[in-house]
Amino acid sequence: MRFLREVLARTRRAVGDDFPIFVKLNADDCLPGGLTPQDAADICRTLIHDGIDGIELSAWMAEADPALSPSRPLDPAPDTEGYFLEPCLQVRRQVPAGVPLGLCGGWRSLDRMNSALRDHGFDFVAASRPFVAEPDFFRRLRAGQTRAACTSCNECAAGREPILHCPPARDGRLATPAPPKHQ
């Protein structure tokens, strides 16, 4: 906590009170003796007291047993989205409202994202890979597309090239749904 609190304090001094500072924090490391949802809730409350402007929750560590990973290699169905939801919900229930609290975890469909907001009390959902395949993903959702084209193949994160991109989209292997045309 000391390191995190000092980084927050020094960053706040550097950017001032008008600049929002968010932190990404694991809700569960999935490691024996690692960070638990209770630990994460305690950290969130401390950060809120210290003036953090928002918190994005995640889970798992690469050093953890792969069998414990809640994520999945591909994105076959909407019911597999939000794979960090359970540990993040444990944190959400213990952290008071007032500072935006969000979560990541394989969000691809508008319905599932809206459910995390509406039904589970989160303030935002975070996505990354859908924007690699469709940089205009949110514009597409606003225009009526209901799901990202990203299949979570992880080719974008394979590290074979220095620039992050979606090889299936670039090579024409990804069927990117076009947003509906307004009449």
C-alpha cells in the first residue's frame, strides 16, 4: 500500500486536483497468499480516502495456475463475458459509491456491458482488444452494432510486431460487422 499511496500522492502533486487519476487493481490474484477481494476492497477504500478519482478492477496474474484463470482463449458466446465479475462484485459490495468503479474481463456485447452497469452497480466497463480490431467500436455500438467483432484470439498480443494491431482484421479473416445505416 505504501508504494501505491506514494505514487498517488506524487502524481496528484504533479498533475493537480483537476486532472483525474485512475488506478487498475486486481480484485483477486488467484495466487496462494495473493491479493483477495477483501484485500482489494480495503485498498479501494484507502485509495478513495486518499483522493483517487476512479478504479478499474481486474483479476488473475500470469504467475497463477492457468487452470484458475477465469479468462478464456476465445470468445464463443456472450455468457462467457465478464469473466472477472464475481471477484469484482465482492469488491463492489464493500466499496461505497461516489468514486467510479469499473471492471474489465472480456466484454464484447452491449447487453452484457449494460448488465454490469445496470444490474451489478458498476460505473463503467473497460475493454481493450475490441478497440484493436475496431478502433471505432463505441461509435459502432452507438450506431446499433450489438457485439464486437473481436474473438479474443490474442493474436494482437502475441508480440510478433512492435505495433499493436489485429492480424485477423488486417488480413481479412475477421468479419467486422458494419454498423447499421440510419435512415
